[in-house]
Amino acid sequence: MGKTQFAIEYAYRYEFDYEWCVRPRLAVGTRHRRMGDAATRAALEHIDHQAVRTVADGRPKSTRDAYTQDWASWGKFCNDAGVPLLAITPGTLVMFVEWLWAQPGGRKGTCTAPSTIDRRISGAVVSARAEHGVRLEDGVARLARNRLKQLVKEMEEQGETRGRGQAPPLLVEHLVKISAACPDNLMGLRDRALVLMHFAVAGREHELAFNRVRDYAETPGGIQADLRVSKVRPRVIPVPYGSRPSICPVRAWQAWKEAADLTDTDGYAWRRLHNRWHTVMDSGLQPESIGDIVTRAGERAGIETRFTGHSPRRGLATSSRLKGHDQIVIAKQGGWAPHSKVLAGYLEVVDQWEDNALLGVL
């Protein structure tokens, strides 16, 4: 693409004046003199803002929806506190934290969980930058997060709890019970395959919800699971045959695929079933529905622990660590950052018994 054509395409994309984009005054030799021109600065700021918006609009819908909720919460705070909407500073963010701390949570009779408040801070800052073009200094939310830590410490000292806490891990012994309790029909075959695959790939609910049949490529060694839609880390995961057929994710997938007649490779891998006739529908499961299936599978098996859609993901990390696997290997399987603090927290629960200062002492 030539320079002129590039300028035309760029100007069209960012809704800007083509003449400005190709004027000689922006030549390398004169650009530094023109940067001080007010019109030029305004034009560059406009392009920068539009570029940020383009990237922001490419985020997953779930992420955009979450940030929309966070910005709405910030707007309500500003209205209550008399703070200008775009006045995001270290001080106003601290006020925002204290305001959120007193707000009711998602469940009746509870207050807002610390994890929700932390996300609200991020959502407000990101939205201000991406949606409203506010220039914020790096670390603008550091003071607010320090205040949140203080409030959490006070809460713990007083014996108060907020939120549901971390999802309980769904372990191998649970998989055995869940698999055995699944009925011998389409729903049972689907639920067994879904829970086992969910565990095997340490997936997030939305990652499995977007999977098509073609994303589970069968090989002599097992299945190559392509989690191509992820808000964090798309990845291709090798899932080998399990040593126990009853909890083998590969065999469970093959059984579901055959029974549901999933011949359309572009069709959803995890399908809804008709409420009345229990026939396989073309539409796929929503991420929330995948979490509901995991919860019901545990209840059906008579397990007292209430699992959530995040439980298989945490369960794989825990079970893999119990077998001695390194954090880097586990992180690659589940799409965590190699030195993820969240993953390290999961593994610490296992390591506290294997690497304990009291071993051999008492």
C-alpha cells in the first residue's frame, strides 16, 4: 500500500480530514516544528483517542459489558459525592473505594466484595482512558488499592466475610463421582464430556462456550483442543487419553459427539437440549449455562461442596500440582501468565503441606 493510499484509509478509519494526513507540513523534516501547533496537537489527540477506541471495541463482549457496569457505578458515585464525572484522581478513587465499601452486594443482605471493588477501580480507569480520552498518570489507582487492602484487613480482624470467596477446586475424586452419576442419555453424555473437558483444558466458561466441533481435533494421542476465543490467552491444548475410561475426556467427547450427531464441524461443540423433547439444538450454551451444568453435576453426584464454573479450572491446577508438575507447565495448560499471582495462590494451598517448616521438626 502506497503512502497516499495509507493516508486515505487511515483518515477514513479515524474519521479525520484526508488533506491533513497528507500535507507536506507533516514531513519528517518539519514535523517537530509543527507539534506545537494547537490544531496539530488536537488532531493527533483525536487520532490517538480513536485508536484506543478501536482496540477497546475489539475486546470480548463480556469484558466490554463488565466495564460498562463499572463505569455506571463510577457515575453513580460521582452523582452521590458531587464529583465531576471525568475527575479521576488518586483522591477521588479512594473516595470511590470507600463509597463502594458501603454499598450492598449482589446478594441480599451482603456488602460489595473486595474483588468486585478492585474490578470497579480498573473498569473506571480503563473506561476513562478508552471511552472518554482522559489522560491519566500511571499508577493513578495505587492509592485506592492500598486503601482497599486496609479495609480488607479491618474486615478480617472483625471476623466479617464478603462475597462468595474463591471457587472450590473440583478434584479427580469428584470427577469420578460426577461421571458415575451422569444418566445414560444425551444430557448425561453432554454433562460428563463437558465437565471432563472443562477440567482437562483448565478452561474458562466463555472459552468452552465459543468452541466449535472443529476445535476438538482428534489425533492418535488424543485431542488437540483449540481455545481460540479467550479474553486472556488463546491456546491449543493437547488432551491425551486418560488411564481410566470412566473419566477420560477424550472418550467422553467422542461419545457425546457421536450420540449428538455433531457432523457439522462449524457447529457448536456444546449444545443446548430442548426443554421438552431433550433433542440436540443448533444453538450453543452460554458461559453462564456451562457454570450451571458444573454446579448441577456436583449436586447430582451428592457432593456437598457447591462447585461453580471456575471449579474445574482451579481443580486442574490443584490436581496437577499434587502430581508434582511445575507452575510453568500448569500455567501453559490453563492460559495463566507464567508467574500468575492467582495461580500461585492456588498452588500454595498444595505446597503448604509439601514445603512446610515443621516437616521433620516435630
